[in-house]
Amino acid sequence: LAIALVVGCFMARKKIEMVCTILKVSMEGIFENMRLFAVTFGVQCVWIAFFALWVAAIIGSHFVKEVKEVEENGRVHCEVGTGWTTNGVFIFYCVVHYHVVTAFFKNINVMMITANLSGWYFKEDGYHSYWTSALKWSLGPQSGGNAVCATIIGFTEYLMSKVRSPSSMILSCFNPFDWPFLFLALILKQLVMTFTKFGLIAMTFSGGTFLGTAPNAFKVLKNHLGEAVICDYIGKRIMEWCTYVLALAVAFAAWAWADDAQGLNNLERTPGEIVIILLFVFAWLISYPLVSLVVIVFIENILGGFNIDWNHDKDAAAARMSLNSAFAAVFMGCITQFILDFISGVVVNAMDVILFCYCVETEGGKQQNERFDNLYGGIKDIFNNQPVTKASEAPQPVPQTQIV
């Protein structure tokens, strides 16, 4: 596997260099628009409130009961049974609903990032406040286009969840209802999500409707579709790997700190083989940060309800302190993962916006060599190997100043 990874990286080195160059320019744009972190985090907080309500609704649905009349031996009596909310179709709807609403909130952030970074890229006046117009568009005139994109992305996320891990694929194979979704996920996977996101970027960039601008975005990107997919995919993978490594490092650092603060040395005495297993366990836990945090709080509440005297002997006290260290490690790892996931999402969206701006600029036959000489030099070898559409054949999006 390692050899295949090295060979693959060598064969795709030019494209990886291109992605790194786009990442560098996107970071420059983000640093010039630092307020994007604040406004996008605000949207993220609203999503957290939705997630809390969604979890409460899922839990509450299992407490819904129905009274039914049952005839037995010629006599009719009433029985309390499970309600309609435990039906498999309803659960399927809730899962898809979660993915769609989550995609809707993510799209709001994409639109705000698009407005600000495209304004920065093309040196528009007042681009720092473009996010306010994009926020109004995402919830007002362009909310329909946002909802269409959210439905496509959300449903695709559900499909991808069927092939994201070997265990999910195995479980899906045993559920006939999931067979068509598993088949579609294996075929579509990254393509639909990438093209839908660029359609959303084009919609925000031009100020039009999604169905009206998506074909235009395809015409602008048709010579660079492969690079668009690679940029989005590699950008996500790089940020995910960095996020996992940093979150795991913080988790184990928190464990070591908690042990030291309590006078323990559990982590130091743990054999190397067990540490490797713990790495995989922690990687799985922090990949679902909000769920893991809820589970920790739930377990603590259960333990608190038992009124256990942890100080009645040394073994009980040691067990409690060891549990504190483990919970501190999971807690810090999940918090780090959640924050870095949010930051990496902003960075990847910024990379897609910069690539789209470059394609629009290329189609227009104009370049800003004094500002983006490294960007042009980093990707011209990739793009110049392909036939380029003439500027007159590609519809040009409306400049931001004409909209805002």
C-alpha cells in the first residue's frame, strides 16, 4: 500500500504541485479576509443548534407510543405499541434530512467565501463586506439554488457514507434497500459533489440562478474538469490528514498531561502494541467529534447517578483518575478535530474559488502577472496541455461590483 501511494504521488506530482500552488494563493486570500472565519463560524454555531435538536428528535422518536386495538379469543383489548416514528422509512428520511440541512449550512459558507475571495482576486472595491450580500442571497433570492445544491450534495453524502469505510460497505451489502445507493456511490462519488460545488460558486459569482449558471460554469470549466476534481479531492485529503494528525497529537498530549497532573503514568507504561490500537480507536472516535462528546457527557451523567464513592480505596481512586485521563484525551481530541475540520473546510472552499477565478480569468484572456505569477507558473503546464476554449465561446459571469 505504501509503495502504491508513493508511485501514485510520483505520477501525479505535477497535479499535486498545482494544488499546493492554489493552496498558497488561497491562504493569501484568506489572510486578507480574516473576518470570514468569524462569520462562517457563526453559521457553524447555528448548525450545532440544529444538530442538537436533530439528535433530540431522533432520541425522542423512540419514546412515541401508539394505542392499538387487538382482538384475541373474540375479545378486543388495547395494547401500547411502538409508534410510526420508528418506521424504517422515517429513519431513512431523518438521515437524508440531516445530510441535506448540513449541506445547506455548508453552502452558505461557500457562498460567503466565494463573494469575498472573488472580490479580492479581481481587486474589487469594498470586497471585505461582500459576505453580507452573499449571506442575504443564500437565505433570500438564491435560497432556492442553495436548496437544490444542498439536496444534491446531501443525497450524495448519504451515498458516499455507504462506501466511506469497509464496515459501511459490508453492512450495505446485507441491506437490499441500500444496494442501488451503494452502486451509485461507487460510480459517482467525488464527481457530483465537486461539479455541484462549482455550480454554486458560479451562481454566487454571477448573481443568477443555479439552473441558469450551472451550464455556464460547466462551459468555463470544461477544459479543466479533471483539475477541478483533483483540486477539490487532493485539497480535502491533505487537510483531512493534517487534521487527523494534529487532533491525535493533541489527544495523546492531553492524556499525558492529565496523567502527570494526577500523578499517574498509565500512558508511559502502555505497551507499544496497545498504543497502536489506541491510535486507531482514538482516530475513529475523533472522526465523529460531536457524537463522541455527547457520549462522554452521557457516560459521566450515568456514573454520577450511581453516587459512587471513588475515594473509598486506592483502586477505585486510580480507576476514576484513569477514566479522567481517557475522557480528557477524547475531549481535547474531539474539540481539536471539530475546530480544524471547520478551518480545513474554509481552506478547501477557498481553493475551489481561486481555481474558478483562475479559469474565468483564463477564458477572458487576461492575467494579473504582478500578483499571481506563482499561480500562473504553477498550473500553466497542466492547463496548457489541454485545448483551451476561446474567450468568445465561454459566457462570462457578471463582475461582483455590478451585483453588490
